[in-house]
Amino acid sequence: DFPPPPYSETCRQGLYPPKEKPTDIATYEVNLDLPPAKRWAQLAADKAAEMKDLISVIKKLVNSFSGGLIIDLVDKDLPKLLSGLPADSVAEMQGIAQAANIPLGEIFLYNVFYEFNAF
Amino acid sequence: CTSIVAETPSGEIHHARDMDFGLLMGWDTQNDTWLLTEKLRPLIVTGDFTRNNQTIFKAVSFAGYIGVLTGMKPQKFSLTVNERYSVKGSGLSGILKWILGQRTGSWMGFLTRDVFENVDTYAEAKAVLSSKLLIGPIYFIIGGVNSGEGAVLSRSIEKTIDTHDLDAKNGTWFVLETNYDRWKAPLFIDDRRTPATRCMNEMGAANATLANLFNVLNTKPVLNKLTVYTSLMNVKAGILETYIRFCADPCWPW
């Protein structure tokens, strides 16, 4: 139930500040002095269920256009795929995978999904 | 996505964005929502990246994602990333090269994270983001603290195709990017650029505040069913505010 383009809605006024608060979004310290594998541990543990929920959707969507090829590739060739990434990034993803109890390949897929989505 | 960098007559720089994500990623016919978009909202967090107990930069992120799609380094620069779709050099070739072992290009998320950790000036951030080889095409939108410090970099895998800089003295007091090259017409059914530009011009440079940018970004269809959050940034003041957004019906799906 929306009109077709061209869009003609009047520019909105007076919406700020919205009833939502910036503090509704949790802030986490990412301490770069810690070993990479420990930087995201608390966040990953707190949000594990939501991350699993999202990744299951991503896997279904990736499977729907690749017929399982990409997921198989990530599962089988993960060490090779990770080998060209910055060491700290790999360690951070390993830390997240461990804290959230999610396979590392799925965390990697999640972290590169923005590029996959574009193509 | 829609990203805007605006300069006021006094030379203050504001940077704001709507993060839209999940296009064609499963439409929930019962609730008229995008499946992936709905799953992303509970994952929104603000990261306060510290060294020696001091904030180095702040970023709006999705839990589990270690890159930066929206971020601000106080007193230095701000950055947002918008998806760029390109049939020629779509990113498929970059991903295939990566899989086959040719590791010359950078994944965008890891690159932006590296820029925030290791770069300290607007000019250097702009230079790095302009020149690095990438896995796929992208728009980088950067802002700074001084007059003229704002730009949209239209990136292919290999190079910067176009740089659109703030130039308030010559009338360009804002730069605005959705998901289309500025020298081409946007897709007819996904034209957020025209209404956003109209609202910016109605607002005028003298009224370019974060509050008014929030109004622009929450005018439909700039705000749409894909919008996950709106972020407002002022690098000089060290402000990064983020609001989770929902688009009440009637609302365009993108």
C-alpha cells in the first residue's frame, strides 16, 4: 500500500530527538591492548543467540543461490581462505567463534557477507 | 543506504547515514518486512575501541562483525560505507580471485577497520581508501573537521572512479550518496537520491544540524523497510549517536 514513484512525501520536520535513546543500543569496549582473541569475548557471549539466528538466515540465503557450493567451500577450505587475512582479524574471529560457540567458518562468512551481498 | 556529509556556513562538518541492508534477502509476507533486516536490528552495538584506556575510535557495528561500516575517530575523521552495485567488476571476480589464492585485494570491512586503527588524518584516510585494491566495488563516504573535508569516493575493485568533494564556497555544501553513481540516474523504483537532495536543499546550509539531518534521513523513502539504523556524527565534537529505525506502513520496501 504505497504509491508508485516518483516519491513526493513532504520532508519531515521535528523528529529529533526521537523517543528512542542512543543508550538503547549497548556500548561495548573493544580493548585493543588485549590479545585479539579476547577483545570481543563478552560481546560475542552476550549476543550469541542473535548471531546464530542471523547466520542461519545468511546460510540459507547463500545456499539458495549457490546450491551449497559456498558453504562446502568455507567448511572444507577454511584454513586456505583465512590465510591471506590480517593475523589479528583471524584471531578476533576465532575469539568470537569460541565465545559464541559458532563455527569459525560461519563467523568468516558473516564478516565477508557485505561483499557477497553486493555481487 | 544513504550517507550525507554537510558543511554549515561556519565550516562545521556533520556526517549522517541510514544503514539499509537486506535487499532481496527474504521477504516476510506476514509482517511485510525483510527477514535479514529484522535479524540485524538486535545485533546493533556501539564499539568503543580503546588503547591505554583511551578511546581511539567509535563504531556502530553488528555483533560478530569486526569491520567498520559506520565509524568516527574523534577530532580526525568519520567514515560510512554504502554498497555499490556494478555489473562490470561486480566483485564476483574479486571473490573468485581470493578463493583461488590471489590475495591482492582487501575485504572492505578489514580495510576500514585498519584505517581506523592506523590512520590519523582525513587526508590520509581519503588517500588509503582511494588507492587500495578491493575485493568488490563500494562507496566510501568520509568526513573531517575542517571546511571542505567531506567526500564520496566511488570505488571499483582497482581504483577510484570518481571523487565528489565538499566545496561550500562554490555551492557544494553537502555530498550525498545512496547506492548509485552520481553521474547516472538512479533506478526509477529506488530513487532515494532525489527526495534526500530535495530535503537537503529545503533545509539549507544554515540549518544543517544533526537534528535536521535526522529529519532528512527519516523522510520516506530515504527511510524504508531496509533501514536498520540512523547514525549522526560530528567528528569535532566527538559525537556518534545511533537510533534503531523501523519504517511504519505505508512504507516502501527499499
